[in-house]
Amino acid sequence: MTSLIRQWRQRLATLGVRDRQVLALLAVFLTVAMVYFGLWQPVARNYSNGKALLSENRALAAWLRDNEAPLRRAGQRAAKVATDGGTDQSLVAMVSASAGGNQIAIARLEPNDSGVRVWIDATDFSRLIHWLNTLSTEHGVAVHEAVIERLAADRGISARLQLNLPGK
């Protein structure tokens, strides 16, 4: 190792003054480039990414604080439905009773493995949306699939829905 260093020193000594100055300038430039690209730039990039992530997480935390009560109620409703052992038959009864209370005429109701399939003919769109919102907020029923079609001559809409309880 020492002989290698000695050889490089001898080669440098044989170079002219101008060549040594250029070589020294090149060494300084390479040192600065290595420090910038090897240390400073990755640190700066990680810092800006961390700042952005912190900002996103603070916004999420603020949203969670603002919506804590509704989220807790929704979780409690879902837990209640899950512990009550919400069977398909109780979902059928719940959907039927809720539809009657919201003036929704169900044309066909079919229980299946994951919930219940519902066919509705000629109803008002806003009434349907209100009914689905009531099912969701009061009973924790989720709309898994929905096909809604507009009927001709202001007869409203028809809908085919797949309604599920949480966890199904």
C-alpha cells in the first residue's frame, strides 16, 4: 500500500505545474460532486418527502378528530349487526320493512350467500337514495352492486340492488 502511494507521488512530481493545478481542481470538483450527490441531495429529498408525509398525516389526523363521533357510531352499528348474528332472513325482513316505511315497492326479493338481491320497479330516484341511506346509517346495510335505469315518460327509475350486511 505504501509503495503504491509512493508511486503516485512520483508520478505527480513528474507532472508540470499546470497539470498539477488542473488535477487539484478536478479533485476538488469530484469531492464537491460526491458530497452533493452522495450526501446532500438524498438528505434534502428525504426531508422534503418527510415534510409532505407529515402534512398529509396531520390532515388525516384532523379529519379523524373531526369525524370521530360518526365513525365510532358506524363502528358500533357494524359491531352490533355482527354480534346480533345478522342472518339473511333478518336482512330480508329489515329490507322489506324499511322499504314499506319509505314507500318503496319491491318487485322481487331474493336472499343469496352474501346478502339479498332486490328488484325495484317504477320509483322516484330521490326516494330510493333516501331509503338506501336509511338502510346504511340505521342498520349498517351496504350496497354492493347497483344497476339503476331511468324509465320512459317520467315513470321514475327501476333498480336492481345487491344489499349486504357488514362482513359479508
